[in-house]
Amino acid sequence: MAHNDRNTDGRTSAGRVISENSRLPGEPEPIVVPITDELDLHTFQPRDIPSLLDDYFEACLAAGIGSVRIIHGKGTGVLKRRVHRLLADHRRVCRFEDAPGEAGGWGATIVFLQSDR
């Protein structure tokens, strides 16, 4: 995507998040993430998750999406605990809970967003 297609807030005109905050010189172009009610964290570096969640939640609210299923996987639970710590203090999070079994169970978290806290 051409650089001039980006808005000043980091989103493209199609409403996708482009986070350049953690990009170091020589690293590849930022990942463009479609804004839906689901965010799979498997493709992201742990260091990028705090800014990713900030950008993603803002974009979801702007798109009228009020809840998001975050897929962190089951594994050892380290990523899930980190995500839950971030969610507990996030200004856009009203509440969160483990996803029901058919939506990922322990490997995913449902996040309910709010416009202002």
C-alpha cells in the first residue's frame, strides 16, 4: 500500500491498522491487519502486543465493533496472562472473559469495548 494512503492516525482509508511505532530501521514494512471482531495474536511479536491492542481497539470502536475475540492460544498460558494484564488496565476495555468452548475456550478471550472510561 502506498504511503500516501495512510491517514494521520495510522489507519488506511480502508480502516486497517498500520502500526509503525515499533519498527526499527531495516525491518520489513508494518503488518496491515483487517479490522474485524477477531484478532489472532499468533503472528505478532510479544513486544508489539500492547501497541497493537491500542490501535486495534480504537479502530474497532471507529468501525462500530463493540466486542473482539482475541486468540492467544493455549500453550503454557504466558501470553494469555500477559494479554489479561493489559486488558485489566486498558481504557477501552469494559470487561473480558474466556471465550466459550466453541469459540476457542481457554485459548481465546472475549473483550467488550467501551468508548470512554
